[in-house]
Amino acid sequence: MTRSPPAPISHIFAAHEYYDIRAELEKRPGALPCTQVDTFAQLEQIVPEAEVLVVSMLWQNSLLERAPKLRLIQSISSGVEQFDLDRLKERGIRLCNARGANASAVAEHALALLLNLARRLYEARDNQNRARWSGTGTDQRPRLRELTGSTVLIIGMGSIGDQLARLCLALGLQVSGMRHSPRPLDVPGVTQVDAAGLHAAISQADYIVLTCPLTEQTTGLMNQAAFAAMKPDACLINVARGRVVEEAALVDALRAGRIRGAAIDTYATEPLPPQSPLWTLPNLVMTSHVAGETQFYERNVVDILLQNITAIETGGTLVNQII
């Protein structure tokens, strides 16, 4: 018996508070029409008609009860922890993420944070706000650092970690990296670290950069024991998820001077509460979960989306398929 081809997609539905998927689609000749909303209440209204839904943090699993036509969810982010994977699989709904859409942006942000810590640019901005001159020879604190010859450990050698490793190698750093899979690393010149050797690698690194996804294995990866393994003059950079770091352990390490500094972009609770002790730590640089921000983000997500719509219609291979 010959199977009929999948029915073509006629409309795209999108939901996000910030990213304008519809505007990007309208730039593409012949692109499908798109309805976009920016609140959960509006999403509840449109989801019954959706075959393809482009969504991220507005998603709630209760929407599945209202979505009889849903065939493809294209996550706007790389993280998919908000989706009930078992229920999607039972329904035969495909889920793809946006892994790689902002790899260059996150890698560049991580490098900027690393340079900020090495050159203590955060102190320069503080001095500027106080009209305080602090030039060479006028400050008794440790000298500013250059990166050449320093060692960086990248935990999470996916698309972001790979790009960061290339940037670090180009600047003359010695790079080691860890990934969840034992498969050899993709970037030549990077020393591979396995899970059993993680704390030993941490003890040798001048900079530890987290670029890994949030999983059962990575939750709380940087805990009290991991901070105890760090060199006193080492720094931590986190552009992964907030819960990869135990924030209480980070606060203790920074307050006690057990590590030189840290720079973080993500937090266990977002927005970060005003009463969090993180706000008051002088050796901590903070950005507000903006590492993935780029003027090209919608373009990159829509590129993935259109490939996946074609795959749904033709029975081809999906890009970044989770289910």
C-alpha cells in the first residue's frame, strides 16, 4: 500500500515576547503567512489551529490539550527543558531546537567576559563613575593580565564551546575541553578532558568557562568541591544555564577570596531578585542573560525553521531534532 505524502503546511504560528519571527518571515520571498502573539493568553487562543508553532518560554505543557493539529514545535532557544518530551513523543509531535543560532554571539560574549576579568575593565567603569584615576604605578593591587599562555577549560564543547575554543586558540591560550560524549573533540589543538578528570583539569585552569546545556549531569556541576579545586587566582565564566552553578558556593568562594573572580550571564532565578548577594560582590561581573543576543537571531532561527518545514512536508531529515 502506497503511503500518501504528508500534507503541506499552510500557516506558521509563533509566540515570543521579544523575537519577531513574523517580520523575518516577511523578508523571505514566498514564505508562508505567520501569525505571531506575545502573551500566553494570546497563545492559548491561536494554538488550536497551529500545525507549526515557533515558541520558547511562553510554552506550557497544558497547551497540548488545546493543540489537536500540532505537528512541529520549533523552539526559539536551544534549551527545551520546558517541554514534556514524553507527551510530545506520544502525540507524534516533532520538536526541534535552535542550537547554533547564536553560537557566535554566546562565544563572543564569553570571550568578552574573560577579557573583562583579565583586564579588570569592570573596575575601570567603576572608577569612571567615581572620577577616579587609577593608572600604572598608582594602584597596589595585582597587575593586569594578558591572556597569552593562560589555560582555559571549556565545559561544554558543542557549537558554542567549539567557537569559543577557536577564538581562545587564536589569542594564544592553551585550551582544554569537555563534552558529554566520549567522541573526540572537533577543534584541533584542544586537549580533551573526561568526566573523571574534571576536577584535575579545573585545578590547572586559569579560566573555566561553562557553555554546557542544563541536564541532570550538569545541574550543580560547579559546587563547593569544584570551587575548592580551582586555583586561588582562577576565574569562572558562566554563559550556560544558571543552575549549572551552585550560587551559594559561588558567593562563598568570591567572598572568601578563594578564587580571583567570576563573570556570569545566567542565574538560578531570573530576573535576579534585588536581595541576591550576587549584586554586591566586587569581584563579580554580571550581565542579564544577554549572551545570546544578536541582530541575526531571528534570521538564524527562521533558517532552521524553514528547513524543518520542508523536512516535515517531504519526510526529510529535521535540523536539531529533539523528538
